[in-house]
Amino acid sequence: MLDQIEAFFSLRDRFKRFLAKGAEQPTAETLAGRFFSLFEAHGVHRNQIPRFFGHGLQLKDVQSDDALMQCLTDAHLADACELFNVQRQWLERGEGRAHVRHHFYLQPTAFGAFLDEMLAAGTALPEVVLKVELFGVLAPLSHVDSTLVIAQPIGLLNDEAIYRYHHVDCGPLGYWKSRVSTAALVAQALARKLWINGRNCNAIDSAH
């Protein structure tokens, strides 16, 4: 179990670097480049995409941007977005935030149902469960929004879990209603015996 947690943190750090790069240069890459980056940020090397993603892709199709563009279809884009919970506009045009944002402000019951839906989906590795991490700024007067990131295992690759990430906006922890709402969301996760961690960030980190 400890090695699985270590692997999760390694993937999470790679994922954060991916978001930071996208925030700095959201339109610098091609469509094919963003497609490759999306998989690699989640721990799937481009040469592993045909094995993990399928959809008729072969090794020769993932050796370059040009080769991928020759066979990339609308179905590839739609299913990749669904697989990793990312926005179609970001993948196609490099615009906006990569990931879908969820909102459960003062709605802990709805958040619990959201968690139950993911738990019911299961995983290819039964002992790997959802992992929840809260990124926020704890300064009393902070107006920086906090984010609850849920890592959902979606499959295995070389005996390592691959995760889909869900971002839940929690509001600024410097505002008492946001703290109450966030505490209620965390309580829903703890009630389901989920592994949870918190991280105090500066304003730049929390934006990612």
C-alpha cells in the first residue's frame, strides 16, 4: 500500500507540473502535443497510449505530432476528455482551464452522492481507493480559493494505478462560510473512510 501511495504522489507532482505549464503557455502546443501531454501528465507515456487507450491507435501513430494528426478523430478527442475529465475546448484550442470544475458549496449531501458514484464505479485494483487532497491558503484574511482534488483510479498500467483528477472548488478558507462548507465536504470523505491530506499553499500554487 505504501508503494502505491508513493506512486500516487509521483503522478500528482507530474500532474501539477502539467497544469503549471498549461497556465504559463496555454496555446503554445499543437492539438497533438496537448493530446500527448494529457496522457503523459497522468503517467501514460506516448508509447503506452495504444495499449492503455486503445481506439485503434498503433505505435506508429504516436511517434510524432504529424503521425498522430493523420489518424486522430473526433471520437479520440471526446473519449480522451471523458477519460481524464478535461475540457474539450482546452484540448482542441488550448484555451481555459484543462479540468472540469465541480461546485458543491454548502451542498455536502450532493458531494457525498458524487463520491458514492465514483466509489461504485470501482477500479481495476481493488485495494486502491479514491484519494482526496485539499489545497488552500490558511491565512485568516485570505481570499484565495481553495481546491479539493480527488484522484480516482481508472485503470492499471504495468501494475501501477492511473488516476483521473476531479477539482472541487471550495472557496477561500479565510471566509467562515467557505470553511464550514469545506469542513462538511471533508466530513463526507472521512465518513467513507477515504484517504485525505491537506496542503497549505501560497496563492500561485493554489491557483494550479
